[in-house]
Amino acid sequence: MRVIDLALSPRELLGPLSELEQRFAPSVLFASGILRTPLPHPRVSIVGTRSPSDEGREAASRIASELASRGVTVVSGLAAGIDTAAHTGAISSGGDTIAVLGTPLSGSYPAQNRELQRFIMENHLAVSQFDEGYPVRPGNFVMRNRVMALMSDATVIVESGEKGGSLHQGWEAIRLGRPLFIRHPVLADDRLLWPKEMEKYGAVDFEDAGDILDFVPTSLSDLTVDGVG
């Protein structure tokens, strides 16, 4: 089914939601792209800092590429840094990606990702909870990360400092009871407090994409880009 600038309920886009999942779900989601609805599983968010190290950027691209090549839809927030590496890694492997925006569909943030956003809207899927004309505020991106956690069967934090939207998403994934993965070099970094705090609540130490695949749905029969419905 082709999806072009449709306003959908979370249930229409994602399928049935539990009472816990509905608690912070937006009332409507706007979608532009070509993935079928309800969205097929598995879906994994790959998120992290806008200013990653070279090693973190490479890791995000590699993990996204490996997951996408094995049938996982890679979800990210189209931000600079880790998000961009995740989207482009999935695309380069011939897999599927979903961009969840902190702006209306007609907006673009950051501006340097405008062309990537256009490509995703034409060949993959972009989703926003913000209607046209809604102002772009810092709080939008926290809300965006909450939606990303809801949309995803698991969340992966590749690299982050002590603040950032990826941490909001990590805690939301924990609240939803979804698997949360933290890359081993980050979890082992004694300068950071949040990884070990999240580990207390069930976050999983991981090193490669294979570790993630053990925790997400394995039925891939309906995971296709369906441009003809």
C-alpha cells in the first residue's frame, strides 16, 4: 500500500496497542512514503549523539547496514550524527528505514538532511506527530523519541553523552518493556553514569548486530516494501 501524506492513528500505522503503549501515544501520526501499513516487524531504532566520534559513526552505519540486510527496518530520527549514519547505513545495504521527525513533514531539521529526508519520503517512510504549521521547539524532539520507542521492537543507543534525546528514548523503551541495547564501549565508559543506571533496569550490553537479532521478532515473511499494495 502506498502511503502519501496520510493522517493515521497509531493503531492504523503500528497495529493494536496495549493500554501501556497507548498512554503516551499521539492521537495522530502523519506519514509520507511507500511502506505498507500496519508497519511490518521487526523494527529497531538506532539512536545517539549528534556529535559522535568517528568510531561511533562507523558503528552506527555498520549496525544499521547489518540489521537492514537481514530484514530489519531501521528506525531513527534524521538528526545529524548517529541518526544520519543509521539511515544511510540501512539504505546502502538495500534495506528499509523509517525517519521519525521532530518537525511537520514539510519541515526539515537539520537543514543539511533535507535531501536525505526527501529520499526517504520517496523510497522509504517518514513519520511525524506534528501537523503542518506546528512550531518547531526543543520539546518536539523529546516527543519524537517517545514515538520512536513506541514504533520500535527494540532501541539501540550507539553513543551518547549524559544528555540527549536518545536517553529519553532509552527510558521510554524501558517503560514500555522493550529491549534496550547499549553498545559495549559506551557501557564500559566509567565517565558516563546513565549506561549503568539503565543496565540496572534491564538494558543489554551488546557488541554487534547479531546480539540484537536474538531479541527481536524473527518472522520476516511480511517485511517488504510494498509499493503496489
